Amino acid sequence: MKILHTADLHLRSITDVRWQALERVVELAQSENVRVLAISGDLFDSDADGQTLRPKIREVFERFGGNVLIIPGNHDANAYPDGTYFGDNVTILRDLLMPETIDGVCFWGFPYEEMGEEEILPFLTMAAERAEPDATHVLLFHGELYDMIGGWAEYGEEGRQRYLPVKLSYFQRLPWQYVLAGHFHSNFSVHEIQENQYFVYSGSPVSVTRRETGIRKVNLFTIGEVPQPRLLNSFYYHILRISLDPFAEKTPLQTITERMVNLPEHAGMLLHINGFINSKKLAMSETELREALLRLVSEKGDIASIEFRDVHEVLENDLFKRFRERLDARDLDDAEKQRILDVTVKAMMEINE
């Protein structure tokens, strides 16, 4: 059985990049002949969004020939009340104690709910006692893995509180061969619980916040094999770092424009810019350059940080000019000369301050 696992789309509208990502996910599932599309929580950004978008999302899911399994997350915990209809091929797994069997594989859902940390393992153990010993078991889960390295930021804008925290060790004696998890936004992350048993975060299939950078992925795998990331043609934030050189022939705007040419159409740029400028040579102050940069990048992204400094007074200093003449006369490669110039400029700026 082939499964496509994703989570954390945080849908709010049918006209934005998040909805486009959902359509890309379904298209990939169709083209790969996926049997089960598993969505591990936070399909919607809020309960209200779930109510508004339900009629339209049926149309998307009905294009997919397999089964769609969904669990509620912390953002859409109440978006799936009993009796709501998401499509003939859609099942909402609301109760951990009520698995869904598809082609002999048992799918369990552990949706987000308010539960004390000391209650989680006993609840998992109670559910596991109902598992058929010779069957294949897959758990959809929305919560936090203690074993993750990276801190709170890796989970998106979820606030500093625990959301159903679990440890890999919890699952070592439990029957689930695959734990397909949501809530961790940043990237695809697979953890081997023990041999042939895996805990997987798919990461969000679209950049929901600026912290989710890089090409987005889903988890596409076949039962019995190791979970694998698959690149998705959806919106993501791309970090572009540029250090300005006051001695460069090209202007900062020319340099950034050239770097932007290769940016994929579906990527949003987050520009981090530092270094030094010569405002006299540019005929442009720091403020004027900032405004020009904002206009330049407005259609392709945003400026995440600006840390460049005007050093024209240092560059016009007679002492610095003599130093540079001597440096140019030295038999050094360009990279080493640039490093020395940068250090010297910084030192002279500190002296002038």
C-alpha cells in the first residue's frame, strides 16, 4: 500500500498559496497511485475556516481516487463535528479507540486534545491493547515530540506550551509501525523508533510562516519501506543573503536583481542584507537605498533584515587610501584582500565612533 502523508496546511481561503498547495498534494497522490492520503491535523487554520471551506474541499478530495484520512489538530479541533460531510472517500478519525481498516491496514487517529502529559502513554497503551497482533498498524498523530532538536520555533507559531508531548520510547512496545505526525512545521523529519518502526513529521507542505524556509515536502512511502520525502511544487520562503561590498563595480540593486533572476516562480524571497556601502559613490544615502530595495523586492518577497552601513567617510580617509594602495601591491588572492579590507573598515568605523 502506498501512502502520502502531510499536515499543517492551515487553510483559510480557496484563492491563496495554501489552497494551491492542497491541490498540488492531491495531484501528486493521483499521479503516484496513492491508496491513502493521510492528513495529520491542522488542515484548517481555525474551526470557522473548516466550516466555510468544507463545500469546496469536497470537490478537491473527490478528484482523488483513494481514501482520505484526517485527524483534527489544535487549530481545527472542532472543525469536524459528527455528521459533517467532507466527501464519500473522506474519513475523520476523531477517536483513538476507533481505527479504520483499509485493505488490511489499520489506521488509528490520535487527534489533538487537552490531555495531561501523564495521561498520554496510558491512553496509547489502552488503545494498543485493541490492536490485532498480526495486522499492520499506522497512527496519525498531532502533537509534539520531546526528542526533536531545534526548540519551539520549529513548530511554527504555536506559542510556548506543550501540545500532546510524546517520546519515541513510548512507541517501542506499541503496535504502530508508522506514526504519521503533524504540528512540526519546519521540515520533513523521520525518526527510527526501532528497526522497521518510524515516527515521521512531514513538515508543512507550504510555508505558513517565515520560519518555514526551503522547498516543501510530503511523506510518500509504501508500507514495509522507510518513509521518504517528496518535493512539492508549492509556495515556500527562500532565504537570500547578500553582503554588500563598497568596492564592487556593480551597485547593490544590480547585485540583488541578478540574484533574484534564478528565484523559482513559486518562491517568496526573504532578503538578509549586510556589509558596507559608499554613499558618495552610489549617490544614495542609507535611507534612500533601503527605500529602493523595498521597491525592488516587493513583488518577489520581503526584506527580513538590513544591517549594511555607510562607510564613505572611512573610504575617503587618506590613511585608508594609503593602506589600500599597499594592500593592492601585495601578492594575495582576491578573497584574502577582501577579508583584510572588511576587517580594516570595521576597525576604522569603530575608531570613528
